[in-house]
Amino acid sequence: MSSSKSANAVLAKARAKFGKRLTEKDYASLLSCGSVAEVVAYLKNNTYYSEVLKKINEREVHRGRLEQILKQKLFEDFSSLCIYVKGTGEYFAQFMTQKNDIEHIVHFLTLLSSNSSDEFIFSMPSYFMTHSQINIYSISKARTYDQFFDCFIGTPYDSVLAEFRPHNNEHVNIAEIENKLYKFCYKNLYNSISKYSSGKEREALFNMFDSIMDYMNFVRVYRLKQYYHAGADTTRRFMFPFGTFDSKTVDKLCEADSGKAVFDAVKSTKFGKSLEKLEYVYTGEIDNIGLYKTTLKNMYFSTYPLVVMLSYVFVMQTEYNNIVSIIEGVRYNVDSSKIKSIIIT
């Protein structure tokens, strides 16, 4: 397939899938459900999730299993688009795989810290075991950090994980590990954009991810200052080295002494102006809303295949998160207005 035909195929396929996403009416119906079984039944009978849920008995499906199925669908949709941009698509598929791997690593370490690592294998969708750069079965048998680390020798993550090997029963700093792994993941992404894209499309990809990084950095710094009163050095260590913040703004963010000071630090920046236009209820959701708004705009207006392909998966990730929030809310009898306030549309 020629490059122009591939580009047209990606744009057409991604936008066709995008057009099937849940509507405001769908969300209203889901919010009115009285049980997880009713949520599953609605998705199964009234939405494009019908195919993936057709063999599921809504009266018997476990909430965790349902979430696994929906996440697998998201991953498969993205993989199906990557085949139209051979070569380049493979590197962006690797980015999504690495993000999933990091989630699994952090999840395992959290279980390990509470002596519950034997639960790990039961929480893993079998699909992701074959689409990963790590050996899930080997990891599930680990009962110490050293045993866990041995499973990663020769993988892309071994150098990061080696740095945090504890000595003399030291506490394993999961937050620091997660931070380093995500920095590694996004560095690979930026390198892939530089190497495998060009011209206006490369510029558009950088602009998209710089915008996403700004939102992520802002929320990271806000949480560190508002809830943990973190110092400048700690704050700087947890910021991603990407985005549009200049050194002066970064210094202000790192030296801020409160959540309000974090807002003041960006007030005069381009990001600050866009932040003023963003509608949100909780400051902690700004990064997710910013990501959704950025990628939603790309779905409507971008003409670049890679931008549209990656925007599609982020938009649909938001839909997945919305469904999970609804499932959790319904399961615990949370008022529908409260659930509605935390979903992003």
C-alpha cells in the first residue's frame, strides 16, 4: 500500500471508529443503571461494545473481568490502526505497550509491598501477557524485589529497576520507580517522533505531546505542593523534562509553596491562558481533561495520520476510564450526579 493510501486509510479508519464512541444519551442511560449487570446489558445491546461483549453473561461477569475486556478492546483497536503505518506505527505501538508494562510493574510492586503478590496473576488479562516486553508469569512468582528484578534482566526496564534495588530491607520507593519508568517511556516516544516522522506531522506530534506534558507536569506539581509540601528539588525530580514551560516557569513551579502559588506560576504563560478556559471541578483532573480536549480537537481537525491515530487512542482511553468510573460508582451505590461530575465528555 502506498504511503498516501496508508495515510488515508488511517484517517478513515480512526475517524470511523471515533464516530461510534458513546454519546451523551449513552452516558445518561449508563448513569441511570442500578447495577453492574444493567451497565453491561446496556453496553452489550445499545453500543459498539456489543461485539466484544456478545458472549458475556451480564448476570455473571465480574467487574474486574469486564474492565479487562474493555481495555483489551482499546488495545486491539489501536493495534489495528498501526498496521496501516508500517514501520512508524510499530514504534508508537511500542509506546502503548510500554505504558501498559509500567502499569503492570507498579501494580505488582504495590501488591509486593503488602505481601499480596500472589494476587497479581489473577488480575492480568491473558491478552496482555502475549503483548508485553516482560514475562508476566515469571514476575508473578517473585516474592522479593531481587526475585522481581531478575525477571527484567535484558529488558528495556532493567537499568531503571536496578537503580532502586533495596539494601538491608530498605523501603522500595514505588513512586520514584514509577516516575523514572514514565520518564524513560516518554523519552523513547519523543525520540521516536524525531526519528520516524518528519515535516509538519512531526511538528504536530511534538505540539500534541508538549501540550499533554504541560497538563501532566502542572497537576504533578500541584499535588506535590498542595498535599505533600514538597521542596524544590523533589518537585524538579518529579517533573517530566518535556513540554513548553521555560526554565523561569519551571523554577517558579519548583519553588512554589502552595497550590495557589502553582497556579500563579503559570498565570502569564500560554499554558496559563489555556488553563483559564478549561472547565473542571477538581484540580486533580486537569491533566485528564486537558489530554481529552487536546486529542478531541485533533480528531476533528488534524490531517496528519499519526496525530489522528494517537489522538484516537487517548480519546478512547478517556471513554474507558469513564465506563470504569460508572461501573465503580454503580457498584458502590454512588449518587449518579457525583459519578457524572467525574466523567469527562
